[in-house]
Amino acid sequence: MKKIALLLVLMTTFLSCSLDEGDRYNYMVLPVESYTLPETFKVGQSHEIKLKYKKPTPCHIYSGIYYYSENNTRTIGIHSSVKVGETCADNSTPALTEVSFNFSPLTAGTYTFKFYKGENSAGEDTFENVEVVVAAATTPN
């Protein structure tokens, strides 16, 4: 009997919990409006890359940098989230926000940075590609 009562209490507890619309978020990648990066890199050294972006509404929350690495290509955008059902009344022009990250290349060669620029009229993702040469690390004599 005690086991049945405990089972009923547990089932009631789980069934009484529900996800409110306020607990859900939509996630998206925002375009990079502009960027600043060095003209060249050196293997084993850390280099700062600065990104500027605009939030579509004041309700959007910065959630980090989208960073995808494949061989010597890096695809970069801005992660954002917005609470489902939240209403934003502010119609002002969004200000540019700056964020940065450090990049430390492991091999010499040419790296391609693909900065996400949004979708075109056909709904396809567009990118601005920048190639940067990475020089080998110098060894002391």
C-alpha cells in the first residue's frame, strides 16, 4: 500500500509540472555587421578578433559566438536567444554591440574566415570571406 501511495505522489508531482511559454526560447544566429582581425597570424600565438552586431530587438539576448571549424575554414556568427511570447515595444534603431574572441592557429597556411551576413532574398545564408595567412612560428637560435 505504501508503494502505491508513493507512486501516486510521484505521478502527481510529475504531472503537475508544466513548461510555461515564458520558459522557452527561440535561438538564432545573427549577422556579423563588421569585424576587425589582424592581416597575418603566427602559429602558436593568440590573436584577438573583434565582431560587431545588432540585436533585432531589445528582447534578444547575446548567447555567445557561433564558431564552426572545418580544416582551415572558420565560420563565424553571433548566437542570440529571445523568450517565446515576449513583446518588445522599443522600435529604436539597434546599436552596434562589440564582442571578441581569441584565435590561436595550430598550423601555418591560409585560413578562410566566413563571417555570416544574414539571408539573401532567396532565403540562402550569405557570408563574407576573408583569407588570412598564418606564418610558421619562429624558433630561437
